Amino acid sequence: NTLAQMSRASCESVTNCDAFKGDNARYLPKTTFADQMSLGSGADQIDVYYFGRGHTDGDIWIVYRSARTAQTGDMFGRKGLPFLDVANGNGSALEFGETLKKAVAGISGVDKLIPGHNDVPLVWDDLVNYSGFYNDFVEQAQAAKAAGRSVEQFIQSYSVPGRYDDFTAEADRVRTTAQYIYDGQ
């Protein structure tokens, strides 16, 4: 997806894809993958995964096999609602949760996590709970919409469920994420 984003005919200034036009196209990635790719072997093996859209349409997961550690990037930046780059990165509030479920099901042998925007390493169960926390938010927003409640009514009534009390839901993230869900994004 990085290759596709950076080689578009027209682009937003935030992606800086104009820098890769003409002769500079030679700097675009030559090795790409669709779902999974392994680099190296043995104790040095690194597995790279793409499970689908989330923060953007190009979020990857990196697994350091011998260290039993995964790097989550912006798909699990911290214990709170995520920043979703829908406008510039083709992210998706609706697909984010499904992508988390696929990562939980598709990655094995990992104990530690290096989150995207948290100075403290986390553990595998934190990712499992994050998937539950985020998907619970989506389900609540979809249920509110189906019941005819406005996005504003949902925002005003939302609170983090007790079983996820170590997660945060800042007002701006609640508003933005709920609006994307109501808009089908």
C-alpha cells in the first residue's frame, strides 16, 4: 500500500508523493507484500504482516520471533481510542476492529508488544483486551445508530465499560470515531 500511495498521479501534500515522480520513482519500494512476508531466518527471522485497514490502509505488524515481541505501530498506539487517518491515509473506523481481530488470531508466539505511541512495553493480553475494547465501542455506536439515536446522543452517553477500565476514551476521539462509524467509514 505504501508503493500505491506514494506513486499516485495526484496526492495530498501530507503524503509527499510528488517527491517520488520522474527519476525519483527509483526510491519507491521494490519489495512489497500482500499479507505476510518473512525476512531473515533462524534467530534473526522477522515476520511482517498486513491484516487490513485500520489507522491507514498500510499499517503493518512486525514480529521478532526469537524475542517473542511484536511491534504494533498505530494499530495499537496506546490504551485508548485510536487516531484514524481516514482523510489522508484511507483509514477506517469500521475495519479497524476487524483488523485487530485478525491480528489477534493471526499472530502467535508473542508475549511482549512495542506499541506505537507508548513508552511502556505492553503484553499480549493488552492487545486482546484492546481488540475487545475497540470492538465494544463500535458495537455500541452501531446499536445507538440503529436505535435512531444521533451521534451526539451516543457521544454524551458513552463511557468506557468497567471491564476495560485501564483504557481511555478522550472526548475528541469518542466524537471522531463515533462520527466515522455513523458515516460508514
